[in-house]
Amino acid sequence: MQQSQRSRSHSINSRNREALLVMTASAALLAGLTTSIEALPFNQQPVGQSEAWPPAKAKAKAKGKALTARDKASAKPESEDLAAKANGVLAVVISIDKQQLTLYSDGHPIAHSRVSTGVPGHPTPTGVFSIIEKDRWHRSNIYYNAPMFYMQRITWSGVAMHQGVVPNGPASHGCIRLPGAFARQMWGITKLGVRVIVTHSGEVTPVAITDERLFSIKLPEPKSEPEATPIESTDTSNGGPGSTNTTATDAIKSGRPALDAMAYAPGAPRKTAATDAETVKSTRDALDPPKPRAAKAVATTGSENIKPLKPGPISVFISRKEGKLFLRKGFEPVFDVPVTFERPDQPLGTHVYTAFGVNDDNTTLRWNVMSMPGGGSEPVKKLGKRSEKVKKAEVPPPPAHASNAADALNRVAIPQEALDRISQLMSPGVSLIISDKGLGSETGRGTDFIVLTR
């Protein structure tokens, strides 16, 4: 009995001794590690340490600082490089099928990015848009103040390009989400008015086009002395050839466009030679034919206080549905005029022509065009029940195919007066849209033409 108690006591003492040795060795090891860690440089991690070092909070903070410095070092050259490439007329094309954005400058692709568009319940609309607002720190006023930084709006109803989470597929409520780095870079180089095309297909690319029916620049005619002197001396009564009572109407008939606000650069107030109200009225009557609304739109500004046009290139929209040509400048309507079409029952498609440079002759411009896919006849509306006899007699028409970009141009007949006014406002950046569609419901105050294709 005593021997077994001694054995048990000896065993306990041995275990206690071993535990004490282990604790002593551990304390020594920890002390050594602490000393070695304190001796290491600030930014060097101890060899053999696990990923738990340094503490999670400190690690996250240090990692954040390191990434910020790295991002600044790498993002700055990339931003500068993209800005250097973006020295022409910019355009953005977004493919929903490919979930990809392509940025073009003068028709050449300069950048690509992944995007995330709307889910089936909240689809991203397709069509022709433009950037109408930019906000660096935008937050949604619809979706619970959600951050939408580097926002570039394309409709006032809530569709925009902005920074966001970009998974491998659609995930938004209709907006176009961009990765943070690319959203920041593109936001820094785009301006209001940049054309944005959203399409399901990825085949929409700018193609160079040359056509005599594309708008050209009409240089202002220089004022000659024989023409200017009689206007300034209308009160002479000598009866000679230079002293006739020449009026402003006579000057217009000789080829000088008077009382036409479109003929003047933005910001230049119109000064007329005629100050008499009756003379101004007769001048308007001589200028304005009864049918086009174009002249009416200009005349309503009044010759005494003509409102200067907004800065920026003009946009022209020709709609087969409405049978009209519309012109906007600086997001504001200028005039519209009826136009006619060859083969009016055949679809035109939707084509966006952009002028991006002036040729050496200083009158013609370099153009490219982007044609939207899927052009064709619109579905026939159902007319209700009809007799079997009528149904059998009917023969379904063959499917109509949309015109290509060149044929669409040739099928439009524009009044010469409208062509002259457009030519006086031409500059790089001008766009022409030809479409079967009408003015989209999104087109309004503070927008360019918005053409919804779906």
C-alpha cells in the first residue's frame, strides 16, 4: 500500500517537473522572439510568422496604405496615357450581350472595360444617348442613398454609368456599373454631350464613310464695299447707282443671310441694318416661307433681341416616323422642318454619323458612322377579328430590310434652306442620327436627342 502511494507521488512529481520545464522553455522562447521582433525594421515581417501577424486591424491599415500608394503610382500613368489618347471626338459603345464598354476617339478604340448592366426585371434601355450630367460623389435618390460615384447620366429617368460592383453578368437596376479604376479614368476625360450607344450586340463599331450628301461647312461670305455702302447711306437722294434706297430685304435677296440666328456663332448677338419695325416685318415675310417650321422657330426669337445659341456642336435627327428633321445645339432645340423619303414604306434602320475632323479644303469633314443592328420592319399590329374570306385573300408582305448607312442618306430629301442653315453651324463633333424611330420620351430639357430602340 505504501509502495503504491510512493509510486503515485513520484509520477505526479515527474509530471509537474516536466510541465515546469515546458513553461520555462516557452517563456524563454517568447522573450527571444519579442527581442528579435523589436529589432526588425518597421516594414519587415518576421521570417516564419503566420498570416495572423501583424494583428488584423493593423494589417488592414498597413495594407490599405500600401495599396493606396501602389494605386496612385500605377493609376496616374494609366490615366495620363488614356487622356493622351482621348484627344479626338469621343464615343462610348456598351454591349449588353458582351457586358463590355468600348471607348472610341475619332473612331479608334482606346479603352475597354467590363460592365454590369440591368437584370431582366430592370433592363438597361438600348438606343442612342449622350452624357447629360456628371457628378463625382453622386448618391442615388431612388435606391436608399446608394453610392454611385463617378456618375455620368444618360437619361433623366435614372440611367447612368457609374462606379459599382461588377460581377460576371448583369446585376444592376438599369444603370451601367463600371469598375472603380476605369470609372475614375473615364470620368476625368469625358464631357457633356459625348455620344453613348447601348446595344445588345457587340458589332456596333465606327466605320469611315464618305458621301456627298453629308453636311459640309459653308464659309461666311465676305462683305464687299459696293454692297455695304448703299445700306449705310439709304438716306441719300442723289439718284445715282450708289444712292438707291437699298433695304435689308434687298441685301437678303442678293445672298446675304439676315435675321437668321443660326448663321452666327454662339454668343454673338445679332445686329441688323434695319431698325424700322415695318422693314423688319417685311424682311421676315421675305425670309419665311409658309410651310417650314424652321423659319418660324428662328423668327420667334425676334430681330430686336435674338437669343444667342448655346455653345457646342449641333445634333441633327431625321425621323422617318415623324417625317421631320430636328436640330439641337447645346441641349436646346433650334428648329425642325419637314423632310421627304424615297420608298417611305421601307425601313431606314438607325444610323449615327459623326464628324470628327475638317479636311484640307476647310469645307468638307471626315465622318464615321455606327449602325444599330436589328433594323427591319416593325411588327404588324393586330386588327381584330375578320372574316375567313378576307384572311385567305391576304398575302403577307415580304420582310423589309433596313437600309445601310449610305442608302439611308440617299433616301432623305432635305429642303435647301435647312441645308444652308446646317452648313453654317458645322464643326467637328457634329452628329446626324437617321432612324425609323421618333423622338424618344426621354428627349427633353437638358438633353441631346435620345432615340430608344428597345
